[in-house]
Amino acid sequence: MARKRHRGTVEQEPSAADLKRARAVWKLFHAKEPTPAKDVHLSGKASEWPTRWGYCGRVKTIYYASDKWEDDGDYVNYYHDHGKGIGCWLPAGAESWLTSQRLPVKKFPQSVSVLGYCLGWDYQRAGGNRMYRAEPETGDELLCSFPNRKTLVVASPRQGVVALVSGPGLVVEARGIVG
């Protein structure tokens, strides 16, 4: 697999196995066949994974718009309340207050399943009690990027990968995001 380095990021070419798994997750979540390749493949800035991350805190709720179970392009807004232990990591340097905590992911595939558009998430900063709302840019996508369906990623067409959400019990299933 070809790898390129770009200013603190790693870019990989998609493997046929990654594409196959991503299409399977997309079909499971949306209950329909994936149409364009963009639904299962990162490209441009979004294909550059950060090499350094900082821990943001615990995600309480994630908000997204998806056309799962609907005609293509007919988006419905959803939210999912997460249980304990669902963490959020941002690229290192994104915020001055990020802390150090091991990233739960070792490998970043370049084929993903686009679940929909990320509308934001509520989180508690590491070591704090106050709730905050992260509001991504319009057009940022919520992705399920791993074959085990246990990690969510927010990617921006302009900024690339901006957040990673993972934790025990989190899984993408046919009924939606669980855990």
C-alpha cells in the first residue's frame, strides 16, 4: 500500500479489501446500495490522517443528518446519546487544552462509510464537568471508517479529518449508531 507523508499527516491509497468492507458497512447502515465512490472513499484533504492527536473528552451526544432508509438526498436529522466512556480525539494542536490519552486506533483505512453530515456533538472536556457543543463546518461528514464499525470520524472537505470518536460499546449497526 502506497504511503505519502504531508506536514504531520499520513495519506494511504485504498485497498480493495478496505473498499469492500466500507461498502458493506454503508449498505448495512443505509439499507440500500452505495451509489457513487465518494460514499466509501476518502479523497483530497480528508484522506490525510493526522499523525498526532490530543484527547478532547467524553462525547455525550452526537448529531447528524443522514439519508439512511430514505431516498438518496432526503436527509433526516438524528442524534445519538452515548453511554460512559465514549471519547473524542482531535488533531494535536487543534485546541490548546487537549490532553494526552492513548488513541484507540492503530491503523487508518482510506475507505470509509459516509453515514451522513455531522451537525455537531456535545462533550465534556477531560477533567471537567461543564458541557460544550462542537459545531463543525457545513458539509463536514460523519464517517464510519473501520471494518469493525466501532469508530466514528468527522471529516471536512476543507480541513480534512477533524475528530475521531470511539469507545466501549460504540458500534454502527443496521438500526443506527449504538453505544
